[in-house]
Amino acid sequence: MLVEVAPHSTDAELASLAARIAGHEDVTAWPVRLADRCFLAVAGDERLVTRVRCPAIRAWHSTAERGFWLVDRANALLPERVPLGTGHVGGGGLWFGSGPCALESVPDTVRTAALVRSAGADALRASLFKVRSGPYHFPGKGRAGLSALAEVRAAGGLPVITEVVDPRDVGPVAQVADCLQVDPRNMTNRALLAELGGCGRPVLLMRGVRATVVEWLKATEYVVSHGNPHVIMCARGVVSFDRSLAYQLDYGAVAEVRRHTDLPVIFDPSHSTGSAAAVAPAALAAVMFGVDGLLVETHPAPERMYRPGDAAQMYPVDRIGALLAACRRVRELAAGLTA
């Protein structure tokens, strides 16, 4: 449930009202300010909520039916553009992020940053934490790698996107990274999503490989309801009986989620396909479906990467510029067809 209150309400007034509304031990309430409007988010059984009378209350909004009231385009609370570094994702352009799956060698990653920046990339992806499918794969440098990430960011000249998996790491990582990424396996990690709601950085939220579009939207709502309107939704394939590619490419989900929210939606053709040879056609198809950006993995020397599975999906770095140019031409074509 969301209780809309007067936008000029003070923090003290909100705290007092929240205590009155959450009149049961199994109900909690907290303030959310979005787009010059103010709400109290109320969690728990709506039948236990104390419906107090107060001049500051403007409306009671039930979230029981869909569960993503704040994210819903109909309520016009969220931006079409999400700031990232000195640029933004969404709003009509085609954003492009690129880099290795995990931050391994600092010199290799700095070189990658220079190469993708010259090719026209807007951001570098290099993760410190990895949720791996097996316990023996490289899990990332972790918090100990923050100094390395800062070095890459300074030398590479691009804003950096890095993954975070533990709520306790959100604060330290947010001090270095420009955008915090949520892996598909963590899309339902509510403690992590709540912490990201207060991190002060944009969040790149990947769709879970078994998640429905509604579940993906609800996970986005979780971040937004804790105060962060800057969420980039990232499609990257779902589990299928057919393993021709790593995952079933979820273009239909891109079109469906666009019906419900103004937040930008991007696509990851690298993890979706698991194959460097399939990255370009998958990316071009995603552009036709109207994505706001692409997240393409690349590395100047994939043979040096720790994990062969990561190396197999690295798009050749010397072809990044050509891929980006082709995607932008396709975007122009798609605009002409849908105008």
C-alpha cells in the first residue's frame, strides 16, 4: 500500500504519521519522495493497517493488484532518462556499455576501456563480484578490488558499472562505481534491492532467468520504493528447453515491459547468447525491438581470461565500433517503420 501525503511534509511529520499507520507489529511504513510527490510505503497485510485521518493525507493507493504502482507509467513518477556518469540511458538515444565480465587484469581492463571509448562506448562494465554457477570459478576480486576499480575508472576515462551481491558491500562500492549492477540470480534478493534504494547511484537490474515480466517489474519497484528512481532494466535471456544459445532471447519481454514503465530497458546479447558469433545479430534484433541500450562484453585478449565460458562470449574489441554503428543505423530504420 502507498499513502500519498502532502509533498511539503517534514521528516518528523512523516515519521509520526508512519507510526500511526503502522499500528500493528506486522506492518511497517517508511517515506518515499519521488517527482515532487511524497508517499508512505506500507508493507504488510492491508487489513492490519490503521487508516488514520490526517489533513496531510492526499490518497490511499492499493498495490495489491499489480504490485508496481510507483514504476507504472500511468502514474508518471519515474524518468525516461537515467543519469550515468556525465551522460544518461534512455530518452531516445542508443546507450552502449562494454567491457569484460569481471575485472581481472587492471592493465587489460584499462586497455579495454580505451578501445571501447574510442569506438563510441558510453560506459565500461567490469565486475568486482560475480555470482558464479559453480564454486570453483573466479568469484571476482571483491571489496579488495575497489582500489583496482578506481584505477580503471580514472585511467579509462569512462563511468564504470560493477556488480554487487551483498547488501554490506553496497555503500563501499557506491563510493567508487558509477552504476551498481544486480545479477539475474539476485533479482529477488530483497535485502540487496532495499539497500540499493538508498545507494545514491543508478542501478542496472537484470531480469532473472526464470522471472516473469511482472516479477521483474516488482523487483524494480522494490528499489524505487526505497527511494531510488534511477533504475535501468536489463534483459538478458531466460531459461528454455532449447539450448541452441545460452538462453532464450527475451525480446518479447522488452516489448511487454515497455507497455508498463517509462524506465529505460537495455539488452545484454553476450550473456543471452553465450557466443561471440551470435552477439551481433542478437544486438541488432534487440535494437529493432526498441531497447534503449546494449551491454556487450569484450576483451583485447580473451585467451588470458580466467574462465573459458566468459572468453567464449567476448565480442572482438576491434569490431565494437562497427557493431555500434550498425546498431544505430538499424535504430534509424526501426524509427522509420514505427513512425
